[in-house]
Amino acid sequence: MTGTLERLEAAGIHVLDSELTSHFLLERDGFVCLVERREDKFGNIGAPALVTEHGFGVLVWRGAQSYFVAKGFEQPASEEQVQKLRAFAADLEKAIGGG
């Protein structure tokens, strides 16, 4: 677990305090992801999302346009946001998958 936490820290990914007992909540640059808790280690990685006033906005594609969508909320996603979200997901996989 220590090695994983060090890799997350090196990637600028923060484990947020949360009342969740079944998942860890990880964040970087306004993006979050739930990761399954397996006793004292990280498990399956969920879909990363953008934090919005309406909850977590997941990335969806409609044709060539991408959007962040949450309940009662929709916002076009910029190319930069899509790249940051993908980099966040890739860095999570490297940090947790390598543990």
C-alpha cells in the first residue's frame, strides 16, 4: 500500500477524506475517481469524472462532440479537459496497477 500511495503522490493524485467505506475517492485537477477498497489495498478503478455543482459529470460522446453529464447537468468538454481526464485515468492505472 505504501508504494501505491507514493506513486499516487508522485503523480499529483490525492486520496480525499470520505465517509465511504467501500471505496477510496481520488482527485487531481478537478477530476475524481472511485477506487474499490480491498481490505488494506486498492481494487478496481471506476470511471473518472469531473466534479460539478451537480455531482460527478462523466464523459460521454455524441458524434464528434464530448460532454460532461450528471443528473440534470450537461456541459461541453473541451479538448484540454478530455486530455486531462485521460491522463488522470492513465496515471491512476499506472499507480494502482503497479501495486
